[in-house]
Amino acid sequence: MSSGNIVKLNIGGTIFQTTKSTLTKFGGYFKTRLESGIPLERDDDGAIFVDRSPKHFGLILNFMRDGEVGLPECPNQLKEVLKEAQFYCLEDLQKLCVMGKELIPRNNNHFLDTIKEVINASLNCTKKAVIMIPYHPDNYAEENRALIMSTELQKYVTDFDVYFVSSKAVTLANCRIRDTTSGKVNFVAWEEVEQFMKNNYGV
């Protein structure tokens, strides 16, 4: 390999090394700058400097090498990769990220977005109890947290109704657990839900 084909990159302070042919394989940020004669900002060692986070750049670089790449399953990280793909103008990677976002599971039957839905779910429960967990739909991190919780709560869905309640419907500081038989309502911090369920329902 010709040394003239090797390119050193400084991405937010982290050094990466690749080839010019890799960087120009796809249309986008690097191809435009390397082939158009646009002046490139360089660090003291001559590496091309890009003022972006290096966190996902290894993934970006692997995509430019192979035209495909494994994406993170975490919705928050996937959103971060999408932002980087947009910055580097990699349209095919952007499409992969959007497809990945669409595949992230969200069972809408278990998300309550209005006060009417909350009331109906609470009063029409035929299982042992209704568990309602607060979440903020406009906060991406919170929705990701809800998805993680959903996995952890799978062990309860056979005997209990489990819902995530939007802050737009009602404001809950803690999880709301309503016993169907007695009608008693308990407000329990998320960290204490598992112990509460063991103490009161033996699960």
C-alpha cells in the first residue's frame, strides 16, 4: 500500500488511521473535502482534525470500509450514530439508522397517553393488580429507560397489568400499584418495586 494513500485523522482528540480510498468510497463529508480542494484543518502533527466526538467514529469508519455495519440496539446510542451519519453526510448509513429505530420495540398497548386511558386501565383490570410506571414521552432517554424497564417487568405480565403512563396524561412521581381486590393504591419508587411485589404478592 502506498504511504501516500494513508490518512491520519484526529477526531475530537482521538487519532484514527485509514486510507484515502476508504474515505472517498462514499459521497459525503470526506469525499467532498479530499477531492474538491477545500482547505482541511490539521493538528500540530498534520492529522486532519474534525471537531466531533470520537465515540462512534470507529463504527462510521467501518461503514465506509465495508458499506455495512452492525448498529447498537440501545435507542439512545442509535440516535447518536444517526447524528454522526448526518454530519458526515453518509446517506446509506442514515437509512440504516432510521430502519433500526423503527425496529426498536414499543408495545403501544402498554403506553397510556391520556387520562382517560389511565382511568380505564385502572378500573377495568381483571388481574391481581395494575402497575403504572411514569415516563416522559418527549425525553428520548426516558423512553429508552421505559423500554429497559419493560424487559425487566416481563415476569409480571401474566398476573398483573403493566403500563407506562405519559407525563402528558398524569404526573406520577413514583410507580403506582393498585390492588384489584381491595382497590388500595400504593406509590412505590422504581428501585423498590421488585421488593414490594415479593412482599405483597409473593412474586
